[in-house]
Amino acid sequence: MARHRKNPVEKHDRHAPPERQTAALRIIGGELGGRKLLYIGHLRTRPMKDRVREAVFNLLGSDVTGKHAVDLFAGTGALGLEAISRGAVRATFVEQHFPTARILRQNAALLSVADRCKVDSANVFSWVEHEPIDGAEPWLVFCSPPYAYFVERQADVLALLGKLVERAPAQSVFVVESDARFDTGLLPALPHWDVRQYLPAVVAIGRK
């Protein structure tokens, strides 16, 4: 059963018009903490806000160490790169938008972690059918698609997560970011989903 904890409402909507967006993006903690990431400020990337990302990684704690980070709908790669900074051994990023995937590769190179990163320029829903995730390490899966997907493509998102939960090694962890329109009770069966609100974001963390 999901456990809901309310947190203070954020002042700014992450779907704000372009003039209210900032192009500043950085690694928050770990060995690469403070390093800046390239980000053109395009709304399609919708990176998780720094405040939410910090809260998520504080909740994950040592669960990051030794994991293979899998960053779906990766954008500029902030989640997967943050995971590497905090102890993940490597990361796979899936980003369909070619210009954004190019920036992601540049970010990995700028942080000198390109040798630990694999970037797949692919549609996530097609990519999962082949699941090119190498190695035996447990996964740390980040699923942070456009919020509209949880309404317009809900069945696709749930099928994607279901396949990954089924195939993931033991001790894998899943982080799903949606908004309040999505019923987190529909998430694939795991022993426990810890659901937190950082409005408008709603984050669910499940462990296998």
C-alpha cells in the first residue's frame, strides 16, 4: 500500500511559460556536486527541479551505491548523472529527441564519466521491448516522462514499468515522477511504494 506524505507546495509550476524557466542545471551532491550541466531551457526536457531531485536522492540514500542507473525519458541526463555522482557504477539513458540526446552526451563528457554512460536515442516504449541493459547490478530506474503521458498514454507507461519491474534484478529501485492526476495505486506490484508530494510533482519510490 502506498504511503502518502504531504510536503510544502512549491511556488512555481514546472510547466511555466518559457520566460519563467531557467536554463541553470547542476549536479547537487556526491563527487560531482556543484558541477554545471548544459541545458538549453527547452520545455520538452522538463528536468526535475533541484529541490525535488535533492529530496529524492536523500530518500534513496545508500540505495544508489553500486546500482546501474536507468534514466528513461532522460532529457539532459540530470537524474542518471546525479546517480553516478552519488555512487551508481554506470548509467543507461534513453532519450528520443536527438538534439537533447546530443547535449546529454556532451554533459557526460564534460563530467568525465562518458565511459560509464550509454545513451540510446530511442523511443522508450519501443526500447523496452529489447531492454539493452547490460550487467548484473541491480537497477535504479528513473521514469519521469511528460506529465501528460500519465493521462494520454497511461496504459503505455504502466506497461513499460510493468515489464521493467518484472525483469529487474533483486534489490532494484524504481523512481516514478508524475503529477496529482495519476493514481499511484496503479503502479506495478512491489512490496511497498513510498509516495511523496512536492507539488505539482508526485514521486513514488518502490523497491524490489
